[in-house]
Amino acid sequence: MSALGPSLRRRALLLGGAAAVVGGGTAAALAVRDGDPEVRPVAVAPVGAETVPFHGVHQPGIDTLPAQAHAVFLGLDLNPGSGPAEVGRLMRLLSDDAARLMSGRAPLAAEDQELAVLPSRLTVTFGFGAGLFDAIGRAGDCPAVVRELPAFPADRLDPRWSGGDLLLQVCSDDPVPLAYAVRRLVRDARSMTSVRWVQRGFNPARGPEPAAVTPRNLFGQRDGTANPASGSPELAESVWVRDGPSWFVGGSVLVLRRIRMDLDTWDDFGRVGKEMALARRLDTGAPVTGGGEFDEVDPRVVDERGMPMVAASAHVVRAKARTPAERMLRRGYSYDDGPTPDGAPDAGQLFAAYQADAATAFVPVQGRLAESDVMNLWVTHVGSAAFVIPPGCADGEFVGRALLGT
């Protein structure tokens, strides 16, 4: 008799069958050779079969580009009395779950393989908040900016969208495997954590526009034009920690902000005014001072009257990195939880900023924006959380092992 229990034997059978479906039962496409009217089937792997590796120097889900169409951010709090041993067991379990789910397999002992087999570029990213550092007895190792971000004058923060000991960021192009992954991860964390908040966001669906096109947010603007290119030296220098303790090198820092948008008043504002507030055109994302989308706004350009075309308080002018230390990778996901009972929209953006040091990147940039960004007429920051993103892990290890010392 097999040494595997009935549940695991059934799971092994399902895994074998699922592998056959993905590997050999691919979708058929039609191709016609030039000058040859013969039509013949060509095997094409389904889009949903695309996977992102879990193991590596860096955690996935940060420079995974283009950003997936759906995201869930979960803030968890550790149970009272949790220490290094409990957190180590939790991260070992969750890392194993994430590796399986991202590769198109269900977690260990789960028998619902069908929900996992097409992950659609599923990624799972873990972040450590100040409370986790306190729980494992390493409070002094938590960066001060993660423990407490400065208060910005335009903030109207709600505790229900802020803080958290442990972050789970789960993204996918398909909401079905995403929902399954979230459910299984939370289920396995339930005995050691409680859910503090859940925030769901989305991007434009994959397919309507080419993958390289910058997505639009709910204001209609191209959002993310100034991001460093994937795989570029600029991204590596801006996002990944290169100097510091060994447990942190290869990691990053995430600042997550929930930004409510006043879409009603924005909708009623004139198109020219919208473009001047942003300093970029709505249709192409190009600067109002001329050029293409990826050209920089030139604040020196004047109109026929000799007046500057771009105000000093325009969003792009205030948000532009003024030193290499201010560069970061911005990933925005829209959210829409409305309408409210009175018919008003409850919508906005989940703004995720990744950087090697939030004290030299996010803090000065957000300080300028909070001080005099004209977009403050339409946006309000209502949630805030910061996390250390540990480096990735090798096969057989788990995220955070070097910090936890287990």
C-alpha cells in the first residue's frame, strides 16, 4: 500500500493530470504561411499558464512588469505572544504556499488543484512591519521610516487602512487564482495572525492595449510614465538595498498609501485644466510642453505671452525626483468601493512605492506634494503603511530566514 495518505494520493493524481493538461492540452491557433493557403493548427500555451518564479535574489511582485491586472494587499497582525519560533514557522509555511501557488500548484494537502493550475502570472510578496521586528526581539533593526512615517499636512489617515505587522501582496492577471491564493494563504496564517485590513485594486485588463503601454488610472491619466525601466541599472539602484545588514541586502522598502479621489469634481473640471494640473496630456501622457510620453516636462517653456506653460505646483513638477536618492518604483492600483448610499463614488488608488530607502525617496517627494501639489484639490491620503520587503529566498528556504535566524 502507498505510504501516502488518501488525501495526498488524490492530490498527487490531480497534480499529474493537471500537468498533462497544461503541458500537452494547449489551445489551438491557426497560422497561414505566406503564399500557402493551407491552414494548420499550432499549439499555443494558454495565457493563464504563464508563471513567475518565486525563488530568487529578490522577491517577486515588485519589478514584475507589466503590473498584473488585479491585486490584493493584506495587513496582518501577529497574535500576542508570538516570538521568533512562531514567526519562523509562519514564514516557512507561507513561503512554501507561495512557491506552489505561483508555479500553478495547490498548497500541500489541498485537493482543489483546478483553482491553482492557471496562475496567470500570480505573485506573492511578503513585507515585515515594525510589530514583527518587535515580536522577534529585533526592534532596533527596523528602519525608523518603517516604524513611523512623518505626518504630512494633507493626510487624513484612517486607522482601518493603516499599519500592520505582516504584509501579503498578492497579484495576478486573473481574479480567480488570485482569490484562491489569498484564501489559502490567510487560512494557513489564521492560527498565528489576525486580519487587520484588506485592500483590493485593479489595473486595465490585459489585452486591450499592448503590454508596454503605460496603464491609466481613474483620473484617465497615464500613470507610471516616469518609472525606471524593467531590468535597468536605474531600477536596481533605486529599488534594491545594496548596503546594509546581510539580511536586508537584496530587499526593498514598500510604502503603501490609500488615496481617495474626488472623481465627481474632477469629472466636471475642464480638460485643459486637468492637463495643466498634471502637466501632461490625457490622451498620450506627453508633456504639455511638447514631446512624447517619456520626455520630461520642461518648466522653462513659455506661451505666446511669455508666461510659463507649466505651474510650479503642477503634479509632475512636484513629483519629479530631484536627486538619484529620490527615485522609486511606483505601482498604482485603482480601487472602487462605491457608490456610497448617497450615490457618491468611493474610489481612488492604492499607491505602492518601492525604494531602497523611503527616508530619502518617498518622504521628500511626498513632502513636496503635500505642501503645494495642485492635485491635492482632488486627492486625499486616507491610509498609510510601511514595510520592509526582505530579499528573496532560494529553493528549500523561506522569506526572512536570515533575519529570523532559524
